Amino acid sequence: MDDTTTISGAATSNDKQDYPLVFLHGITRRFTQGDATVDVLRGAELAIWPGQSVALIAPSGSGKSTLLHIAGLLEHPDAGEVYIDGEPTTNLNDLQRTRIRRNDIGFVYQFHHLLSEFSAEENVMLPQMVRGFSRTAASTRAVELLSYLGLKERLTHRPAELSGGEQQRVAIARAVANAPRILLADEPTGNLDVHTAEHVFGALRQLVRASGLAAVIATHNLDIAAQMDRRVTIRDGAVVELE
Ligand code: ADP
Ligand code: MG
């Protein structure tokens, strides 16, 4: 990985901002399946500040994905408010939510979800072109990001021609292609071996520091979590600070 590479167009760090980039307030979410109801989140509170990386460590089924989907405006909570950059989002329409997701939020899934018929470079270009950037500009940034993540020699490879760790690094590059201010990653290294996970995570952490992103990363890997700014868990439907 090249430490000296600068990332043009990346979100700039703003330490002076006095409100969180993401603020989950009183978040409640209940699922009903047949006769059973599960209160997954019961008044969860979480504030994430610019440039801050937060590890979300909690057992399977405790609500990590639910929390991340709500923070990423992919799902609505039953009650509570999601503030993005200080603004409440409950009353936004679908188009406005989509715009925030596209411009301000990057999401990395456990499985990469790359488009199989496109190259690594094209996968990172596409979200930029959807946003209206020219092919040339999108390509320049894609090459820059992929090189930063150590994939300079893999630009023209399709997902099937990449290793699991390489695929996840392309997925990370795609998630930050539009210079979001918030990165949400749902067990991004969950399917990778320990060594590869370490490598992918190193790339992710470096990117967060370099770009002033706020990041929440769900993980079971305690070594990885130890390297983040904060660690939280979900206990009885609430977000609880660890340590
Ligand atoms: P985690 O990501 O920590 O494993 P999830 O957020 O995926 O946890 O799920 C938390 C709980 O909510 C689990 O018991 C799960 O079965 C339930 N759940 C999640 N999504 C749904 C859904 N769409 N319908 C019904 N139950 C759900
Ligand atoms: Mg999950």
C-alpha cells in the first residue's frame, strides 16, 4: 500500500464540527415472524464523529446489521430519529434518502456484491458515473483509489479473477468512490482468512484516517477492533460502549 498517495475529492477531516456525522437517537426496531416478535433495538443511541472509526462487536443475531441498515438509511426504524450531518431524516422522501445514500454514505457488505461482468476499475467508476461524473474523471479516481488499496495491477480484472481479499478491497474502493462522509461496513472481512482480513482492514483504516471519514465497522475480529478509535456492542437492544 502506498502511504504517500493523496486522494483527491475525498471528504476532508473537520475536527471542529460540534455535532456528529451520524446520530442515532432512540432507535427502536421490532421484527415479527409468525407469532414471535423480536425487539432487536430498544432505544439505541449512537453518535459518530468525523474521522472516527467505531468497531461494532456483538454476537450474531444481536442487531448489528439492523443498526447499520438504519444508520445507512436502507431501513426505517419503528421509532427514533437518524440524524445525518445534523439533519433529521425521518421526514425525507425516498428520493432525498437515495441522494444522501449516494453522496454521503458508503456501504460495504459481508459479501462484495461487485458486478461480475465489469472490471475492478469499472466497478469503482459506475457509482461515480451514476452521480454524473465524466468517464475520464471517474476512471482517474477509480485508478487512484484502487492503487491506494494496493490493486494497481488488478484494474482490468473481473471479480472472478480476484482473490477474496482483493474483491473486498474493490468493494471498499467502490463504497468510497463518491467520497462519502460516512462508511458503514457489515462484517467486511467476515468471509476472509485472518491474514487477508488483516490486510483488507489495514486498507480500510488507512482510508478512514486519510479522508476524515466516520466509519462504523461490524466485526468479530477483536484484533481489528482493538485498532479502532472506539468499540461498542449491542446489549438488550441498546448500544453500549466497551471499556
Ligand atoms: P446481526 O447482524 O447482529 O447478526 P441482525 O440485525 O441481522 O443481527 O438480526 C437481529 C435479529 O433480528 C435476529 O434475531 C434476526 O433474526 C432478526 N431479523 C433481522 N431482520 C429480520 C427481518 N427482516 N425479519 C424478521 N426478523 C429479522
Ligand atoms: Mg449481520
